[in-house]
Amino acid sequence: MSRLTDLIAQAKSKDSDLGRELEREFKALTNRRAFGLNFERHRPESVELPGRPVRKGDKVRVLPPRGETTKGDQRLWKVRSLSGKGTERVAQLELIGAAESETQDVAVADLIVIVEFREYIYPGLVSTGKVERGGDKPYHTVINGENFHALEALTFTHRGSIDVIYIDPPYNSGAKDWKYNNDYVEKEDLYRHSKWLAFMERRLLVASQLINKQDGVLIVAIDDKEVARLGLLLEQVFPDAEIDMVTTVINPRGKYRKGRFARCEDYLYFLTFGSAEVQGEPDPDFAEGAAISWRTLRRSDITSARGTKKGGTGQFYPIYVDDSGRIESIGQPLEHGIDRNSAPSKDGCIAVFPMRDDGTEMNWGLTAPSLKKLLKDGYVRVGRATPNKPQKYEISYLTSGRISDIQTGRATVTGKNRDGSVRAEYVTHKMKYPVTSWARLSHNAEVHGTELVKSLLGDKIFPYPKSLYAVEDCIRLFLGNKLDAVVLDFFSGSGTTAHATMLLNRKDGGRRQCISVTNNEVGADEGLELRKKGLRPGDDDWERWGICDYVTKPRIEAAITGRKPDGSSVDGVYDFDEDRPMADGYGENAEFFTLTYETPVAVNHNRAFARIAPLLWMRAGSEGRRIDAEPAEGWEVADTYGLLTNLDRAAPFCAGITAKEGIRIAYIVTDDERRFQAITRELPKGVEPVRLYESYLTNFRFAMGR
């Protein structure tokens, strides 16, 4: 419930009459809302942090006993002190927000740390593994953590620099497909839609700080449950974006719904910023080696029949075809009302008029002078003879677009037919702009999503993954000429977006990188079974079944290495990539991280540097070597950035930056603005100076739920 409805509920508990009056006025007010999307901004979300050590001052909840499936005590407690060691550690707790003081002592093992969205966080990253087959290419990064917090951290590393954001958020189906405040939102929840909108709005607002407003693109996949509300939300959050919606068939057979249409499609919102434009894509009808297409000369629609207003005048005339099937000449137009049989005859020729099979007189698609010019150039063709029909021969011509393809070299003339018309075929793919309705075999989510994931992971199952090629199409339409683009997916799930980015790189030699943000939630049913076995979030035997550890990381590793988690080669081929074996893998690099929550004390005294180091590396491009510890010499230069922690060592630091190519950022740790500016003047042109405060607090503190 929202904050206002919470307050009304409290008022009703103390004074029922007053509460009812407030509720009545509140309902009247909501009925007078202004035009547009209006919803309740529900109370800030809280996040459970399983596995994070309990510290003095933390907010915690008390877990239910192992083996129980109840939610347990949902109240928030503050840790006043800690005592004991190891498994015997005990926390002294005080209830937060209680009218009267309430305390208790609880074993630390039975507590879980809670972070509320209105509090400050100090994020860090811990590497949990990597796979390297890409040489000096940038690393794709996978972050396991709450995606709102990860987005906040990315405002330091990638503010205004993400080229494409592709997300496939929870569809709010009511089938326990997403959580709000640590609880699944079910179909019966009266606030289901507004909770989803509040959940999405907070994340989209942070994403708006990350997208490249010069030529960036935001792509959101959704189904029919929230498509209308999402469209309005996107308009409100991104008023400066151009918005298109594409319908894409993901299940040609349709999903059976008793008494309703079988739904076969999803929807894609494309938000383009600045100069971003949809790029063309190869037209399958005009592939390399394909014969150039001809258009029938006779008009087809009945509204263009001879004598109609739309049909016009001057386009009903005889075309004289000789016995060899060549056009001998083109006659003069006949005015409406003049019998076509009155047209002059020519020896050895048949006069061909535009006629339907039922005898209706139509018009040709071109005037006689225009057709004569095309005939001279070989751009008019005589088709098969139809002696038993009113129109004795089929006549075709090349449109201006096909003629342009020949003149520009996109298609080449390979010879001539016996009637003098050209034979031509395409030597390069002809490009076209995609339409807003996609029905492509490659977008079948069952075949190229579910089955593809099974090929990579064996028996592991992930519900409803997107087709690999559908996501590749989406990002390719905007990144075809951006070979070093950065892609972000903060609802990563099985890792399809990262996989699609690697596939696109392989096709055109790109160095694009993908940042994938996911979490390690287990499904509702799996979680219930694990709790019955006495397991809890944070236990190793629980975490191994989470999305990130069970699906996302293994899938990306398998895609790169070509080997399944059990070490065997991946079976199958990439159907829409030259039937390339999946066992070949990709020449890419990837590193996996877990989001951490640092304490202000640790950050203030630089004890958290090792966990902040990956953020510095990511801001510099996620390439090459990383500086993982504070340099003993007071400075160090890696492959794409340098770090100065002792200002007395500024001279050798600047010299080291100058001597090395490819340096993008110089991090300078100081609270002294004057000395910072003096050092930046000594840096080479093109190197971005970034000032890090000595305590790091200002750089790495983010206010949640802004």
C-alpha cells in the first residue's frame, strides 16, 4: 500500500469514524485526477541481503526457524550490539518504530540484513569469476545484485554513455513472476498495477541518467498485461524521446486461453534519443544472387479501371507483340468510350490491352511515352502468352527502385531475354527499413529461446527466455555501425542480451560490450521446497539454484567457450548465423561480479578500495588489467586508466600516463581542488581527469528511492 493509504489505515485503527471520513475524501480526490497516467507511488522498497555479515547498527529481520515455510517476523529491528564468536554470536536487537521499547537477543545466524530504499548505500563489486577468449576486447560484465542499486552504481561508471538499453522486465502476470518488498505480487493484489508502475518508474528514472541522449536507444519488451500502462509511463519519464511500438510474433501457434484469443505476440517499445535512427536491414526478397523483381504493368484495383476518375486518361492503349514474343511497338491511347477493336492492327502482331480475366477493361500502370522509354532500355518484359484470356500476353516492367538498383551497381545485368528485356540479379543485399509488425521464424521464443538455452545448459531450465535472434535484431537495428557500443540489460534473466551482443560482434567484428544485471532469486516453487529442507537464502545449497549462479553465468560461459557446465561440447548450430556450430564459442571476454554493500566507516578509511576498484575499471571501459589494490608507490597506470593516491608522486604519474597509449581516465585522489587542477594541466590531451575524494564518500554514496 502507498504511504497515504498506510496513514489512513492507522487513523481508522485509532478513530474509525475519522478514518472512514478520510478514506471517503481520498477516494473522491482520486476520482478527480488530471488527465494522464496516475498511480500510487508505493512506500520505498526494501531489499533482503542474504549472506551479508550482520554489523552493529544494521536493520534486520528475524528469520523463521529452519524447515518452516512461513514468512516469520516481518518487523524491522536495529542491531544495538553483538557478542560471542563464530556460530555462538548473538545480536541484541531493538524494535524500530515501536511505541514502547522492545528488545530481544537473537542468534546472528537467524537474522537477515535489510536495506530500505530511503537510505544511503555504498556499493562495491566482488569478482566471482571470469572467462577470457577475446584477447584485448572489452569485458562483458554480469552483476548479481538488486538492479536498482546496481543502476545507482552505474551512474558513476556510465552516466550518459549507454548506447542501447534493452530490458525484458517482469510482465506482472500475477503468476509470481516478480517480487515487491520481498513478497511475490499475486493476481489478487488490488495494488498490483500501481506497485508494478512504481517499481518500474524508479528504475527508469535512473536509467534516464545512463542513456546516451545524443543517439541512444531504450528498448522495452512487454506483453498485453501492462503494455498500455507502460506506454504512458514511458511518455512521462522520457518526454524528449521518439517512441515506436513494434508487435512481434514469439509463438506462432499462440498460447491457449479458454474462451479468448490465443495470444501469439509480445510488444517492443523503442525509444530513440537525439539523432538515433532505425538502420536498414537486408531485405530477404533481394538477397545476393536473387533475380531482380518485375511489376505487372496492368493496374490491379477496380477503382483504376478504364473510365474511372482514379483511372485517369491516356493509359488505355495497345501494346503490339509479334509472333516471337517481342514488343514491336506501343500504340496511341484510346479515349474512354472508343471501342478497343477500332485500334489500328499491325501485320504479324497481337494488340494487347490491359484486361481482367472477366473482360473488365483496366489501365496500364504507365503512360505510353514512359513505357516507350523503359522499352528502349530493356526494362519492359513480355511474359507468357494467354491466348484464351482477354489479355493475350502478360506484360511487366521494372519500377524506378529496381532501375536504381541496376544503375547504382547493387544489381547487375547478366544478359538479355529473347524479347530484349534485361536479366538482372543482386550482387549485394538490398536494404530496407523494418515495419512495425514482425512475424519472423527466427523470433520463435520456444525454438530459439527455450531450446537454445537447453542446448547450452543441458537439463537446466529457464522460463520463457527470449529468442536470441529477436534480441540481436533489436540491437543491430541501432548498433550496426557502432562497433564499440555499450549495451545494458538490467533485467538480464538468462543472459540473452549479452549473448546477442556477442553474436553481433562475431558477424561484423565489433568490440561491443554488454553489462548484464540480474539477481540470484530462486523460483517460488523451488524456494518453498528448499525451505522445507531447512535451507535459507545465503546458504550455499540455496544460492546454487538462483538465477545468476544456475542460469546466467553458466549460459554466458557456455556461449563463449562452446562447452556445457558439465564440460561436454555444446550440441547444435546457430541457425541464423551460417549454421555455425555452437561448440565454436565466441572470441569474447566476460567477468562476473556480486554487488556488495560497504559501510561508511570502511569507505571513509579507504578499506573498501578492493571493492571499489572494479567500478573504476568499468568506467574506463572494462578493458585490460585492473588496479585491484592501492598502489604502494602512490600511483599506478593500467591499460586504460591510471590512479594517483599520493599527490607528491604526481610527476612520475603524469609521465607514466603520457608514455602509454590508450589511457582514457586519470583518477586523482584528493580533497584539494587547487592541486587537482594543477595536475590535470600536466595530463595529455584526451585523458579525462576524475577527482576522487580522499574518503570516497561523495563518489560512492547513493541515496535510494529518490
